Amino acid sequence: MIISVVTAMFLASLPLMASSFNVPVLLAPSKNQVQSTALFMSDDFPSDSSVEDVVDVESTEYEVSESESIISSILDVLPSGNRPAVSISKEARTSINEALLKLEAMNPTQQPTTSPLLNGVWSLRYAGGYEDDWALSSPTRQVALFLYSGGYSPGVFALSLAERMTSFPPPLRNFVEVGDLEIAISRDQPRIEAKIDVKFLGGASNDILVKAALDSSSDIRFKETYESATVLGQAIDLPQAVQYSRDLYVTYLDDDVLVVRDGSGVPEVLVRKI
């Protein structure tokens, strides 16, 4: 009898004890709660941490433009690498000239001499020049080329200087390394810098640098004037009275390719590096 009374008193005090010690009372979930939980965990609403949204993107095949196709056909004819093609076969020269005439008719830049697309670093890939059939190997040949409108460009002149400096007998020629020709065009005069890096016997680099001013004469024509040359650290400033100059026509210019012709129509093809 005494045990029954104590048990009844203990059971009666349970709610008070739970209230005093903040003991949570676990209640059975309601019907609505069970449905909500089942809905949250269903496959219709996956967790963001386990499944990513999938977006279908319709791909389209890139179509090469006609100008791009012509440019590719020109570059395919030229030797690989960054050295300019100066002496090539008559058949290759004819193929390039025909392709250039088609390309120049598609020039997308209306006023190329004032276009910011000119500025940057270019690689000279092709210099039309003249065929060598009539020419004799003579020290005066280079001087004669400067006397005509179809003379050297700054880039070809720098390359010619580098080749003359490295024209040693075969055993010594192996110790000379000639770098690539780069032509930089900037906004400030002299706007053109043609540079070739030459290393002797694995030593320090020696730049061959030719600078030329570029003055706009019309929307498509420049006047290019040699100002100085630097060979093995020795700078040579050309007196104004003897500075060589030529007319230069920009016949094609886009983001990647520059085509120019001198007064006699000899073309040069440059490809942008930077």
C-alpha cells in the first residue's frame, strides 16, 4: 500500500520535473509533418550538394570565312617558322600574288593608316622582293636595292645585316644563333622597330635593331623613313640628307594580318604576334 502511494506521487511529479530541467518531450510527428518530410526528400527536389543543374547547349559548326581561307592558302605555301620567306620559287610567288589580290579586295579596314590595329608586334612572313634570276652576287647589289622603290623594308634590312654578320665559314657558323625577326609598330616616332637577336658562342645577346619613322600621307599611304640602325651595341644615326625613304601602301589590315606594298607594288605579309 505504501509502495503504491509513493509510485503515484512520483508519477504525478514528472511534469514538474520536466519543466524544471527543460527536458524535451518527444512527441510523435503529426500526419502533416510526415508528408512534408517525405516531400523534401523526394526525387522531384534533389539536394543541391549532390546533383547539378544540366543545361543543354546546341553547338554550331564554325564556318571559315573566305578571307580566312585565302590567308590559310598563303601561309601554307610559305616555309614553316617565323623567318620571312624572301627567296621562294616562281610558282609559289605567283600563287601568293594571286591570293593577295583576292584578299586585298576584301580589306575590312577603310582607313588603315589611322587604325589602332596597326600597333603591335608583327612577324614578317613574306617579302615579295625581286627574283634572283637577273641578279649577280655583288657587294653593290644591296646598295642598288636601296636606290629603287622596291628596296628593303626595315625588317628585311635587319635580316640582311644579321646574315652578313653570321656569314662565317661552316665550322664557325655553328656557334652563331640568329633569332626571329620581330617588327614592332607603336604610336610614337620612330613608329617602326625591326629587331633580330644574335648570339655568338653562347654569350650575351646582341640585338640588330633598325628604326624607321612612319608618317601618314593619306588613308592608305605612309611615308617610311629610315632613322637609325644598331649593330652589336653600336648605334648609327643616319643624317637626314641621306635617310632612305619609300612610299608604303596598306592594302589589307585586320586583327591578325597586315599586307603592305611599296611604290612598285612589291608586297609584304605580316602576321600579328602581340
